[in-house]
Amino acid sequence: MDNDLPCLNNINDMGIHACSSCGVCAQACSRKCITIELDKYGFYRPIIDETKCNYCGECKDVCYKYFSVDANNMPAFEGKKVVAAMDKDKGELFKVSSGGVGNRLAKYFFGEGYNVCGVVFDPQTDVCKHIFAQNQVEIELFKTSKYLQSFTFEAFSKIKRTQKYLVIGAPCQIYGLRKYIQKKKIEDNFILVDFYCRGTPSLLLWRSYKDFIQREFGLGDFDKVNFRAKSTGWHNFSIHIEDVDGKIYTRRAFKDGDLFFSFFLKNACFNEACFDCELRHNAVFSDIRLADFWGAKYYSYDDGMSLVVLCNQRGEEAWEKVRHYFSEEQCETQEYFKAQRYSKFPPHDKYSEIMDSLVKGEKLEEIQIKYGLDKQGFYKGG
């Protein structure tokens, strides 16, 4: 072995396939030698300029793929306080995906002078990204779920040591951010909120789906997209798309078998790191975790019900600030496991072939037929 060769001590040690695409490594790198770019499969990946890297390992310190549940003896969700919550304002409740907790947290803490960071989606450019809201209008853009990967680097690079923040993101993004702010010794300035996450699909799925909708249903440039519209009820949520001319496509995710959700619910196009994600069920790094309170307990509540896990004292204190907006009920910790599937999701048995078909630009409906992804009951009729 040539002893003059540098010891590879960066996020490339374990290869790229375990990357969750959180993007925090680029922020953590003091030499700024990491950029985040889309790969050919439609996932954000870190690219290291090896001519600048000094193999210090800073990027690994915030990278989820180097985290071990067993080594850290994580207590997971056992003993955490669990609350069922539904916004008392029916107008607000109809505009959000679940019970409205994330919306109220964002509005309240923005009003208290916090820098509030959430996700926006531009359906014309297909860009889904984190931003810091500049006003209440932008806070409104954080409403509703976005079933796509968000780009974090631009927003996270604006974090300053002396300001207060509330950040909402996927568990892997919050993990990386938690590790970053711990290293910077500014953790006390943050309230971190994540959500139950099944997985993040490839941007290629969305682009192929968009092409399908425009070809088959005659929509033009997309203007508005709601992945979780409640027009047919919270349990039978619909994807609702409107183009710039006001033409509408809307289908229920389950009963009508919308094509995007046919792929999503069959685990056909997720980032590889999603399939064995420990942050789904064995570890939590947020102050508050949000989810839908699915299951029999609140089945009759079709306007939406949030499951709120208060993970620590900071989360409990933040909840106290907004709880008066909600009808709430204290629940047992085990209710979390009944309401959400927290086990690992196996990839579709034709995962690699499906991803390669997307890369080749095959039509989504043809991929669906080829690999039997019509089990959700896709329906094109009126």
C-alpha cells in the first residue's frame, strides 16, 4: 500500500447509494468542496471536489448513513408524549393535509420573530426546495404535503449563529441539521420539526407523471398542485392539479388509482436509503414529529387528524404555545405504532428495472403495465 495516499475520510467512504439526499454535508464542509446535484436517477447527490477535500471528516459527522441505532442505543418513541390534534378553524383545516399542526407552528413562531423554514414547490419548474419565509404569504406556501425531495442547501446556508429558527423537514434532513447545529453549538436557537415519511420518490417519476397528465388529459403548464387535497375527504385524499388556463385534473389516490400514487404506494421509485431508514421507526432527532393519525381510533374524523409526538422538553414547550388552536386528546405512546406503519419498506422486486425505464424516458403508463403497477386500480375515465 502506498502510504503517501490520503486516507479517504469523507462521505464517499460508503458509496453513494446509502445517501438520503438531505444535502447537509455541503453546508457542513468548511472548505466548501461539496455541491449538491441531481443524478441521472432523479435524486440529489453530493459531489466532492477531491482537489479541495482535506479528508477531515466533517461531512461524515452530519451524514445519516454513518449513524448507527445500535451504537447510539436510541430510545426511539417509547415514553414520548403523543397528542391527537385537529385545528378548530375549519377553514384552516380544509387547506392542510392533516390536522394543521405544522401550519400553526409556522405561523406562531414567525410572528414571534423566528426564521421559519419550510418547503415550497413550483410546478412549472418542478423545483421543490426549502426556503425561509419572508412574510405570511410565503408561510401559506408551506401548507400541504409535497411528495418530492426538497433541495435544502440554499436555505440552510443562510443560517446564522445569533438568530432563532423553526425548521420543518424530513427526518433525514432534520437529523443532518441537528448534527450540524450541535457541532456549531447553536442547538438552543432551534425548534426542529419532522414528519412521518414513507420515502422520497425520484424526480423522474414526477416529470414522467407530469408528461402523462399533459398528454392524456390535455393540461398545459401546471399552475397549482395539491398532493393531498381533502375535497373527497381526508381518508380518500386526492391529487389535485390545475394548469395556467384553469383546466383541472383530480383523482383519488386509492379508489381512482392515480398513476403517481400507484408507483409511490408500490415502493417503485424511492431513494434507496428510504427502504431501510432507521429514522422512520428506531430513532428521532426532531423536537416534534408530525404524522396523520390513521387507523380505527379517528376513522370517523374525515376532516383530518394530526398525530403529534413531543420528543423532548423543547417540543413540549413549543406545543404549549399553539395548543389552544386545537381540539386535542392525550394518547398512549403505543398509539403511534397503531396509526403509522413504522417498519421497513421493501423495494419493489423490479425496482432497478423500473428506475432504468424512467431513465430511458419510457412512458409512465407503459412502465406501469410492464411491471404490474396497476394494482392500485388506475382509472382514466371521467
